[in-house]
Amino acid sequence: MFRAISAAALLLCVAYAPDEASAAEITLLSPGAVGSSLRELVPQFEQASGHKVKVSYSPALALVDKLKQGETPDVAIVGSSAADELIKLGKFSAGSKAVIARVGVGVFVRRGDPKPDISSGDSFLRSVMNAKTISYSDPKLGGTAANYVGRMMSSLDVTGSIGPKTKLTPPAKPLADFVANGGADFGLTQITEILQDPRLELVGPLPEEIQFYTVYAAGVMAASRQQDAGKALIAFLTTPAASAVMKSKGFTQF
């Protein structure tokens, strides 16, 4: 449905399109939660613009640390507040920040397994208390959602009974593998990561009263030699066509 590039998106890329001699290779560093969208959108951008994009992934908070410590992709996708900090530090080019997507935390099970009741904050807490094992990514490894879930679970664990039934894993695939192999009654992570794994089934987003949204923004690194190409990529990621793709992957509208 969304594979065709809209006329507006195509015109945008043509406006930035280089001649063959000046076509650029853009390096992009992104959180894994954006991966399912980028795997569809990057080939569209490459086809329309003539540029090539090499994508690498990292947990969001660890990604920001890499940028602060001197790693220099051409473009990076980070949390919106982190983007502001990177501009102040001179890591992002001034004026290059663009908000591209927002995603919430979801609860998931192995496909076909019973689904816990998460219809309210109280229902979610009862489901946590009734579960034998729950799982989410280790906050120490730098995931935005994992850090929030860790803080939330600590605040809910007034009796000390949640901690012993919690299994922390590395982010992304190890978490999915653990739940898909029957290791936990349910897991928690960003909704986009749940939807990209057919072994998993989304129970639903966290109840609104305990929900947490990560707002992602893209920026061009000040040290990049591909300023124009990087800006073209970011402009493409903010088109209505790109937003429609992201929505189909689990991102929400503002």
C-alpha cells in the first residue's frame, strides 16, 4: 500500500537529486525501533534521490553516548530532547533537527499465548502480579523504553515481589527470542519492535495513565561532509508518505 512513492515525496527528492558524479553515500545511525520503517523507506529514498544510505542500529541512549564520544555518522536519529542537547554541544548542525515519529510502549506475548488484561493501570498491575515471569530489556544497556519500564516497575514493586519474577535481556532480538521461546508470560518494549517480529503478538499499548512515548528526531552531524544529502534524507523522512509508512509500523500521530 505504501510502497509507491507519493508525487510530493518524489518531487522533494528530485529537488535534492545529485548528478551521478556527486551522488553521496550517507551513513545513518538509528535506534532499532525505527528499523522496520527504514527498511521500507531507505530504498525509496535511494531510488528517488540517487544517494545511497548505509544504516547502523544501536539502543537509543547508547547511541547518544556514541555521538557525544565522537562517533560521526552523517545523520543520526535520537530522542527529541537528546537532539536538542546535541545541537547545544555542536554535534548536530544548527537547524537540521526534524521530528519524524513517536512511539509508545506495548505489551506482547508469544503468538497464540494467553493475553494479559492491560485495560487499565490496575489491570496491568494485577497481570504483572499474576504472571510467573515478565521480561524487558536491561535498562543498563541503553534503551529509552527499557529505562522507562525499569523505573515504572520499581515504582510498582511496593511488596518486592516483581523483581524476582523479572527477566532482563539484551535489547531487540534477545528479548523477542526469550518471549517467543516461552520464557515469559509477556514482555514489554516499543510497539514498533513488537510488530516487526511475526513470532510475537501485540496485546496492546500500555494504559494511557502509565504510557510513555519516545519522540524521535533526526539531525545532520556537524562534522558530516554530506550536509545537503543528509538534509535531503531527513526531508524525505518527514513527508506525508513516509509518515504513512511509519504509522503502519506502529508509530502514532501527535
